[in-house]
Amino acid sequence: MDWREYWNGPHPIYVNARHRTLHFARIAADIAALVPGPVSIALDYGCGEADAAGAVAEHCGKLYLFDTAPSVIDNLQRKFAANARIEILDEAALNKLPDQSLDFVIINSVVQYLSHAQLGAALDLLHRKLKPTGLLAIGDVIHVNDNAIADTLALFRFAWDDGFVFAAFMGVLRTIFSDYRKLRDKLGLTRYTPEDFIKLLGTHGFSGHRAARNIGHNQGRMLFVATPV
């Protein structure tokens, strides 16, 4: 099993329904705040289930949702079939988007599952698809000094603030014995220093910097914003 196969099936990432709802609501609010303007053509690259994408779409002229897992794509198509501002893309459809057609691209909680070569290929593709004035945001990048303990503490802080501490504790116990933990131990997660990530962006045609605040609840992770050069 690899990460793509894992995300194509059921997984115990959310400790309960409240956690899932609050997680997606916070992510959507943070992404919406980054959208350059109300008529922006936007792409959520590696969007996952994107439960609250409708809230992001309210701030866009058009929102494309792209993922590589077939089950995720099927779920997205059912979920947002009635939303005229949202269009679901597979890899073929993403490649067919006109060059320099996007105002904004968000990649959130994705790059830790990609090798350096895979991320580089994605950045090259997105550099072609973004307008010269476009904006790229890459969130939830894991710092080289981060670890599972830091992620767990961030989850408990989130749970304490929003009232699902017991569920978070039970969820952590489930994760310890889950396929996610086994796959994380086997494959690892890709980590970066801020300097190395900015250098990587530059190698693929972007000028970027680390933002003051990450997307979502885990502020131990990093958000980078960049523009084509």
C-alpha cells in the first residue's frame, strides 16, 4: 500500500463527526481568506474530501477540485453536483486546463505525502497553469523538527478549544494501531526546513516566503505563499 491507495479507502483520521466538521470549516475559512478576489479562478490541488469546499467557492468565480484517488473523485462529484461554481478534475482534466488560466492554487496537507520529485513535477505543472499574476499557497508543510507527538498535542489543543477531548483521546489510540500509523512508519512523511522549501519553490519558477500562520489548527506546520517569476 502507498499513500494514494490509503487515501482511496476508508481511514480513521477524524476522531468523530464534530472533529471532521470543525476541521473542514476551519480549513475552508483559512483558504477563503487567501483567495485573491471574488472572480478568481481557483484550484484546490489534492483537495481530499473537501467537505466545506462550497464555502470556499463562495469567494471564487470558479473552484476546481482535483484529487487522484478515484473514490474521492466519485464522492466529490456526488457532493457538489448541484454547485455550479465547483468542477471536479481528475489528472487528465487537470492537464487539459489552459495554461495561464488560474488565479489561485491551494495545496494543503499534501506535500508531506509526496517525494521531492513528485512535488517538483506538480510545481512545474502549476507554474504553467497559473497566470503570471497568480498566487500559489502551500499549507501544512511539515518542519524537519516536527514529529507525531507535536501533531498529537496540536490535536488535543484543537479538541480542548472545541469540546471533543475524549473523542480525540480515543481517536489517537485508534490511530496508533491503524494502517495510517503503519504506513507513516514504513514510508515516512516528507519534511522541510523553511529555507529548503523556499529554495525548492525557486528551482521551479516561484518566488515565495513562509507566511506567519499555517492553514488549520496545527500551527507547528508551515504555510508558504508564492508567485510565478
